[in-house]
Amino acid sequence: MPVIPPRPRHPPPDYVQNPYFDRAWPQHMYLNPSSPVLPTLQFPPGFNISTTPLITFRRVDLLLSTTELEILHREKHPEMYEEEGNFTLFSDEAVWSLSPTTYIEDLFLLPLPYGNYANLIVSTAGHWTTSMFSGYATIDGLISFFAEAMHAWATHTQLALSHDSGVLLPGGQKKNRNVLVRAYLPGHEDCHTHRSPTAQIPPMKWNWYNWGSIPEFNHVFQDLLANHSYPNIHFLPIDRPARLRPDAHATGDCLHIIAGAGVLEGWTEYVWHYTTWFLGGVEGE
């Protein structure tokens, strides 16, 4: 078997010294070659500790690139460009997004020894705001375009998965790869006035960003994936436990949930059970 040169590993950014470092930087988790659990593990043929990540994070704000969204929008809504000759879909707000060709075909579906991912987890519409999509004055029109864009995204994604040979398991079996769409979690207004979980989801008072409309964006995706045309893309409506936890935010941040509050840990356990038991079959079973 030929010796595979290790993929160069760049030192991770120091977010303490530079808190504004680009969060879109790809982050990989590898096995530690000196781990005492290594002898107890079974690996698929071709797995290489130096080059095969266990997990990879990429920031993709909109699920499609801005160029793809602009082309799609012009195709779906030519009247908006005819009525206003200077119409632009996006503002100059910073955005980090990629084409699904980049993060699905060129990353998620990578074969061994540089990849062997089984599941891709994405979330819905956290960055679909009227400040980002300044061509829309109201959120209702943006939600309609979101539905059109996610139909295009799901069609592209399912086609790529259908043509894929699958993830390789120890023993040489293969199983289908899957994409999980997690319902996005809106923030909690006045989160720091809460000191305990709530029995009901706190109502929005000011509708910061697009928080009050996040359930509508989530429903768009849930309805879309109820269609049997997307057998390898699954919607996970696991946002409610976190929506009952306005007390679980970090200081000065009413959007992101802190580790240790039980929310992220609960999501992780649920996703693990879902992918292991519900999606765990191999080809031929």
C-alpha cells in the first residue's frame, strides 16, 4: 500500500488574541495518534489518522453562494429588476457562504483517505434577514424567496447524494450518507432577566433581526423535506427545548447558547441517536 503523505495542518487561530478572526476558517478534528483508545477502534480500509478528519466545521451562512442566489433570484423574479433598474438583492453586510458544490461535493463526499463523512448537519435561516437581503423591505417576501432557494438547494443536495457511493464502514460495507437540517434557534429578547427555564416559549417584544420569523423559516424547510423526493435529507425540529431556556445564554449574548446548560448536550445526544439508530443501516440491510 502506498504511503500517503500527511495533509498539512495549520495551527488554529488564537481567538483570544484576535477575537475578530474569520470564523469561516475550516476546522478539523482528528484522532490523536497516541490515544490509548486507538487499539480498541476498528477503521474502514484506507482510513489514515493523519489525513482523515473525524469532524469538520465550515461556516456557510446561506447554504448557497451569494452568486447562486443572485442568479436564482433574477430567474424567479425578473419583474423586480425591470421595475427598479438599480435593484440589488444584497446589502454590503458581511456574509460567509459557499456553494453546495464546495462543501458537499468537494468536502462532504470526499473519499478516504481525505474524508469519509457519514452525516452533514446544517441549520436553516439564521442569516436570512432583511438587512442582509436589503432588496426585500418585508420579511414575508424574503421567506417566499427562501422557499424557492431551499428547493434548489435540496434538489442539488439530493442529486449529489444519489450519485454518491456512500460512506465506507469497517469491514468494507457501505451506508448512505445523509444530510440533517436542524431547525434554527432564534434568540431570546431580555434573556438576562431570566434565571431559570420557562414553561412556555417567551413571546417576542421587538422582533430583533429575524428572530420572530425563524419559526416560519423552519416550517418552510420542514414542509419541503416532507416531500419523498429527498430521502437522504432529514429535518430535525429540535429547537423547542432551547427556546424554553432563555437563562442559558452567555453574558452579553442573547442568541448563542453556552455549553454546559444541557441544550447543546441534548442536541448532540439526540443527533447521535438519530444517526446511529434511525439512519444506521448499511447497504443490503
